Amino acid sequence: MVSLTSQTPARAHEPNYGFVPTHEGNDFESMVQAFTAGYGVFGAKPLSNNRTFTWAADLRTSGTLTTIHSAYRNSWEIRTLDETPQHLAFYIPHAGSFRLNLGKRTVEGGAGRILIANNHEAGSRLIQGEPHCSDALFLDWKVMKRTLFSLLETPTLESLDLDPVIDLATPSGRLIGNLAQTIVQGMRNGGPLLSSPLAVSTMSETLADLVIRFTRHRLSGHFEKKKVSTVAPWHVRRAIDYMHANIAEPFTMSMVADEVGISIRALQTGFKTFRGTSPGAYLRTIRLKAVHDQLRDPFNQQSLRDICTQWGFFHAGRFSATYRSAFGESPRDTRLRATFSPVATAQVLSMSP
């Protein structure tokens, strides 16, 4: 957990921002330096030639979430760089406006709407209004990747292409908006979420799940199909049961078809229709999840090579690329995250004499 402290000395006549800043200043460069130190590098430029740039921010980071409650007396522009950490951004303006460019489309946040975007897919973002006051919530994109994998049971290689507008007048929009603003309020001014890493982790996963299920994006159709055809026919269910029961054993799709008592063609058609993938890809996916589960076990002392071999992954380079596309992190990162997670620490402490 990181909580930033102010680098600006107190002045006799402090402006009233409505919050207690962790950082503030009167020039553009100091703001960029503070945000870079608190979260990561990014591109930025002021939208006027005014040498004075008055700003203040309450910036908090805990685990997979970062919140910034900020106020500006000048307008400026944000750009993502290759080195910028990838996140799903929620932009909630309270005074002034926030403008987001996505390809040829430009959308503006305001009353009754929240803007969201993968920052590595977005173009420039304009923070406008004098004064401007807003909340920004950043969710680590790794959480989105892991949630997508668990919901779709297949690695996602392409852009999610999220619709950038959450309409707070709709039930699903209110649900997502309320959770986003609850997180912001729970971290603002050193709030209680900063002392609960487990709550942060749970709320991160819940927020990702709600966004994937209830916003419009390139994969929305997969969930609509699942609503229509939730129950797969008997031969697909039996093939899936066979794969799970023999997941650690070497077998071919011909063997699966023979066990179920259908042709290879019928097996492939059934999986394509009711699982949106091929039977071979489905098997690779559940084996990939088995690797992930073992790497998340802080008590598993097997080497990565041994774990991969156990589940039928023999080419380290290809496996690493597939794993990263599915979970948004390297196998080594998963193991490190499990080792230092609050749950793992609690397990270790409970076993201590």
C-alpha cells in the first residue's frame, strides 16, 4: 500500500479545495512529477501559456486500485506512453468537464455519466474548466484480464473495445457507478480501504466483473449467447466431464469423441455452438487455468518448468506469451503476487506455533 505525503509546505492562506491534498503546487511540472512518482509515467501538456498552474490532489494507491481526487485552476491534456501502467480508468467530473478521444470518436463526461477507457486504447484526454474538480479511479488492467479469462474460459488476445460511457440513469450504470464512487470515497483522505488490502482485492474483482458483464464491448455477444443457451447438450457436457476428469493425462480429441460415442465433427460443432471455441482450445484453457491455480498456491514449491510439463506445456516461450495474454501478467508475477498476498500471509501465520 502506498500513501503519498505532501511535498509542498503549508502556506498562510490555503485555498479551500474541499479535501486535504497529499500533493499541491503552482506549476505544471510539479504536478507531472508528483503523479509520475505516485503512479507512473505519462505524457501531458498545459492548454494555455499561463505560467501559473494551480493544482491540488489527494492521490492514493492500494494494491490494484489508484484514486485521484483533484482540483485544477487551468486546463491540460493527458496522453498515454508505452511505459505508462495499463489500467481501466473511470473519470468522474464534478466541476468543469472531461473529454475523451477514442479514435474518431470524442465523448464528454458530465452530470449523469461516467467515462471509462483502457488508457492504452484511448487517445488524448482533456481536463477542462477553470476551476475543474474530478475523481479518477484506475483499476489495474491485469484484473480485467484475469476476470475475462474466468468468465469466458479462453484467453483474450484482441482489444476489448469498451463503450466509453456509463449512463447512471440505467440500473446497470448505477450499479457500476455506485461501486466506483464507493471505492473512491473509501480511499479518499486516507479512508478505511487503505488499511484493508483484502477488501481492495475483492472490490477490484467485483468492479471488473460488473464492467465486463454489463457494459457494451466487443465480447458482449458471448454473454448474450450464454443467456440463450446456458445448458449444453449431453455430448458436450460429457466431453467436458471427461476432460476435467483426465486433465493431467495425455489424450487426443479422437479419444474424447470415442469415449462420448460421437464423431469428431459432432464434437467440434457442439463446442463451437455452445462454448464458442474448439474442444482442443477448451482443453488448453482448463490446463492453463490449472497452471494458474498452482502458481497462486503459496505452498506449491514446484518449479515453473515442472508445473508446465505436468499440464502439457512444453515450449516455454509460447506458454509465457499465452499465459500473459490470458491473465495480464507473467507466470513469475503470479507466483510473486501469491507469495505476498494477505491471504497467503494469514495462512502462514495460522500455521505458526
